[in-house]
Amino acid sequence: MEKEFDILKHELVPEHIILNENEKKELFERIKITEKQLPKILTNDPVAKSIGTKEGDVLKIVRKSPTAGVSIYYRVVAKKWPYERNFK
């Protein structure tokens, strides 16, 4: 039987926080963007799945850096990349 692996405890995985609706609104107003302008993270991303995200959630990703100290990034959860095409 394979041992379960907790991806959130891996040293290379930064902290991911799901923003609530008020935090999303404040973020968009503060940096003057819309949800569509944020970089995407897919719903099937291992960390996104692990923390229970859904499409439209905005994640705050806190990365520790030896040079910058702490860097904060934001991603919106999407089911697919916006440029994917259905080739039928």
C-alpha cells in the first residue's frame, strides 16, 4: 500500500491562502485589476485540490525568498487555461 503524501508540508511548496469575497474586492480595488487579469492556477493543481479550491477562487501565495524575504503572488482558480482550444 502506498503511503499518503501531504504536499502542503513539502519545503518547496509555498503557503496558499484562499481569499474571501471582501479580500478579493479589496485586492482588485487596491491594484486596479479585474479577476480576468490575474494569472491562472488550474483546479487540478495538486495544491489547489488539496486546500479545496473551486473555480473563481483567488489564492494568495506567500513565497519565502533568501533575497526578497517574502514575495506575495495572486492566482485565480480556473478549470482550464484561457487559450486552450477544443480540436475536434
